[in-house]
Amino acid sequence: MASQQRPADPGDNPYRFLPKVDQVLLDPAWSQAQERFGSEPFAGWVRETLDAWRARIADGTWDAAAVRAALENGGFTQDLRARLAREQRRGVRPAINLSGVVLNTGLGRAPVHAEAAERMAQAAGGYSILEVDRDSGQRNQRDQRLGELLARLTGAEAGIAVNNNAAAVLLLMHAFSKGREAIVSRGELVEIGGSFRVPEVLESAGARLVAVGATNRTRIADYQRAIVNTTGLLLKVHTSNYRLVGFTEEVPAREMAELGRTRGIPTAWDLGSGRIEAPGAQALDRVGDETVVRDAVASGVDVVTFSGDKLLGGPQAGLIVGKREAVATLRRCPMYRALRLDKVALAGLEATCELLLAGRGDELPTRQMLLMEAEATGERCQAVQAALQTIPGVHVTIVPSSSQPGSGSAPTVELPGFALQLRVDGWKAQELAQALRRADPAVFSRVQENVVWLDPRTLMPGELEGLCQAVRSIAPGA
């Protein structure tokens, strides 16, 4: 006689205990979240959370009893709230930079001056005089005022601005050497952040690369021999993010500019970081041998390009200064319209240049951080230590350290100072650093020697309380 199997007990099916999507959406506890994020995105996150629970059931991690226990302990609610928290952390949000990297690309590079930020907010929040002359009522160029300020600041005849320095280089290559050759030293075929490679930018601009010289030594004769009837540009690229040392030689910009004038070929110098020295401000000698933009312009090359959000200390931009005729050629290029700046960035750049020209350059946050003496960083450490040590379970030690300019600026330069080693009971270094990044406000540190380091050189005014709030939120005894 065949044995009879016991019918499956519905209670053995763990999937039947999972909440329904509609059930969660109708729960008043989640109405505020749906109002904030929208019902459709919220429903998607509910499904994501349910999918994660189903995966635990499918791989045998959970049976029916485990699912019931997790629900009784509020596990689904906790997981869904964690998903909402991840959504809230995404996107452009304020952060406290305690990495010690002044121009931290991941954290937005240069923080702008308060007056520049105010001008940017005004431009963003309403209508602005952008492409119209207020006297004649006629249309004009949106970056005309900025061009005038850049000319005064750098000694150039004219200037324009585009989205970033990569865009500036792309524009000049497209305008001067599309369908033609661009001659560059082999030692200057650099790659910088985001896989921006000079050969590939030339190719995308429709130019043909002619590399001359050797990796470590290039002479003016190398350029002379490479010039043909279809040569469109002689390009010099500043090696912002690395240095060649030892048996080296590079062509001085003056010699390249003279060769270009003699042969009727445009010349350009991509400076990258763009060190600006202005009246009444301390010299940025601490950034090493970064070329001063005014000196690059004085070399006689037709065009000089550099970043707005690096050593200048303004918002993101690619700034182009040089001879009036060359800049006009770039402005007429159809690509310029696609790469030009919006009103918000223009407002911030104008304010930044005005501060520099008014002798207030040392007020710019970037310059303050770069010029900060080691003793001043020690004093900051003492203030931070005193505040953090009031939090139970938190231990802070002041140690000698060094900071970096960052973003490819002065790659071999170290800025001496002091930093804090942070230890919190119950946390390992990597997990502590992650918890600080996830805190509100987000705090970015660095992990070194298996310890979390906080470098106050890059701590902005008014951020100490936010740092304490973030640490307090993860401290075991708080």
C-alpha cells in the first residue's frame, strides 16, 4: 500500500508572510515619505526591500519562522527606512572636508568666498543681466565682463570662459587644429583626472597629433622639423599632476611663441591649475613651481588655459586668456556655444576676480588653506580636540602631519602642519570613516596607519559644531 504524504502546511511557506506592496503604501506611517519622495519611487523602494527578503528565503537563509521573527522585530520597517536613508544621502549635499586635501575633487574642489556664493545664489534665484546691455538694451556677450576682469588680472588682451579646463583645451584644439596637425612634446602627453588624455582630446577635436622629442627631453628644433603646411597648432601642456626629474629638457614657452609667430601658427599653453598672483595678496610660493598665469601670458603664446576651481579659488570653469584675435577666433567657434558657462558660474567668477583685483585675494578660502602656517593648524587641532573629547567614548590625539594642495596642483608639494587621530570605542578605522561619511553632516577624513585622521586645515568656519554632531551620532556613550 502506497504511503500517503502529508499535505503542505501553508504556515511552512515563508513567502506568504511578506507584506504586500499596496499594504505598505496604504500604511499611514509611510505617508510622509511618499509625500517627500513621490509614491512611485517609494513603491519601487518597497519592492527592492521585498526582493532582498525574497532572496534570503530563496537561498535558504530564512525559513517561515525567521521571516515571522524578523517582521515581529520591525525588520522590514528598519530595512525600508535604511533604503530611504540611502536615498537621502545621495546627490550634491554639504560635506565637511577633514581629509587635508585642499582642492579635493570628490568634494567639489575650491570652496568659494562668501561674497561669491551670495552672488551665485542671487543669480540662481531670479532673473539676471546676462546677455543684454543695460544702457543700450542691445544683446551682448555673456562673459564680456568676466573677460575684462581676466584681462586685468592676467595681463592678457582678452578672455572668455567655458565649463571646465578640459572644455577649454577641447575648444582651442577644435578651433585651431580641426582637420590639421597639432604638435605636442611627448613629455607633455599627460592624462589627468577622469581619463582626460591629451591624445584622445586631440582626436575627439578632429586634430591629428604630432608628438615630438623624447619623453624626458624636447627641444625647439623638434617642433621646427615637425611643422608642415597643415600644422594648425603648437601646444604646450603643463604637467600639473606629475613631475619629470633628472636628465630633462623642455621648450620654453617664449621660444614656442616666437616660432609660432615666425611661421604663422597659433600657440597655446594649457596651465591646468592656473596660479594667480594678485596685488595685496601673499604669493603662493608654497605650491612650488606652478607657473603664474601672468607669466604664461607674458611669454607671448596666443592662448593660455587654466581652471577656475583650483588655485584661482572660484567656481568650476575653464578660463581662456590671451591675444585678442585668438580669443575672438575661439568665441566664433560653434563649439563655444555648447561649452559656455551659465549665469551662476559667471556670477561667482566675476565676484572672485573682483576680490583678487581689490587686493582681497587672501580672503579666498583656498588661498587661506594653502597659506596656513603649521602653527595655525596646531591651534585648530587644539580647538577640535577640546570639543570632541567632551563626547563619551571618543579619543583624540594631536600629531604632526602634512596636507596636500590636491586636484593635480603641485603634486610633489606637502603642506606641513598638525592633524588629529580619532578613535571611537567600538569602531575599527575603516568602519569609523564610513560611518562619518554617512553621518549628517557628512564628514570626510582619511585612514592612515589603520587610524582615522582629521586634518583641520580644510575645516571651514562654523563647521566644528557639525563635526561634533556627526561624531556624537556614532559615539557609543553619547
